[in-house]
Amino acid sequence: MNRKKLKQKIKKILISFSLYFVLLFVCIRVYNYFTSLRQNNFYTVTADIKTTDGLKENALVRLSGIDIGKVESLKLLPDFSVKVFMKIDNVIQIPDDSSVAIYTDGLLGEKYISILPGGSMDYMSNGSEFEFAQDSVDVSEMIKLGIEQWNKKQEEKEAKKCSSSEKK
């Protein structure tokens, strides 16, 4: 009788493992199917930008503040500009006279690409390129410039105070 119970336990274990592997195989197939569908829901557009200053792969692409895609890759060109490849959701139609610009999310946040829509009735398709691209603005340089301007104004005020006090 012990032998019979042992055989039944082994049989149950083997059936459980078999079902587990069949279920795992089915899950992997379903995952691959939906992943392939999702990959076909995008089209690729490009832009040539002189400086990208911190823009990275997988950075967001936004249109009117809404995320519509991601930066797929960045490629350095022979003239030292950068070709930016962006994946855009198929549902979104971008006028072919639109432009792109690189912005920073907040003061010290991540860089992202903003698409500034044009007015054309023709739309970009897979492989299209933006004709107009604005370079990245270096936030630290802007802050430095602002501080320098503020210091210059303060010096001018001090100089005016000194000259007005000398006249009295």
C-alpha cells in the first residue's frame, strides 16, 4: 500500500510540473504576441539638432504637454550635430511643418523633446524628418547669465549712490 501511495504522489508531482510548464509556455507566447502588437503601434521620426545637452534615450516626447512617444536613440553625425530618433504613437498625427525643441522638465529636471505643431494638412509618417529643430538651452548657463546681469545692476546702483553722494 505504501508503494501505491508513493506512485500516486509521484504521478501528481509529474502532472503538476507538466501543467506548470505548459502554462508557462502559453504565458510566454501571449506576452510575445502582445509585445509585438505594441511595437507596431509606433512610427519613427527624426530631427537633426546641434546640441542636445543631457537628452537621453527613452526621454519623453511631448505634444501640447502630453506624452506621445520616446526618444529611441541618438546618433552623432559627421558634422558633430546629433540625429535624434523618436518613436511616436500611431494614433498621433503630426503636421509635417512642425518643429521640435529640447526643454528641461522644471529647473533641474530631465530633458524632453517638445513638438511644436505646424498648420499643414499633410502629416508626418514613418521615417519623416523635422525640418526645424531648436537646440537645447543650457539652464546652468542661463542662471549664470542672470546672476551676472543682477551683479552688474547692483554695481551700477552702487556707482550711482557714490556719485550722487559725492555731488552733495
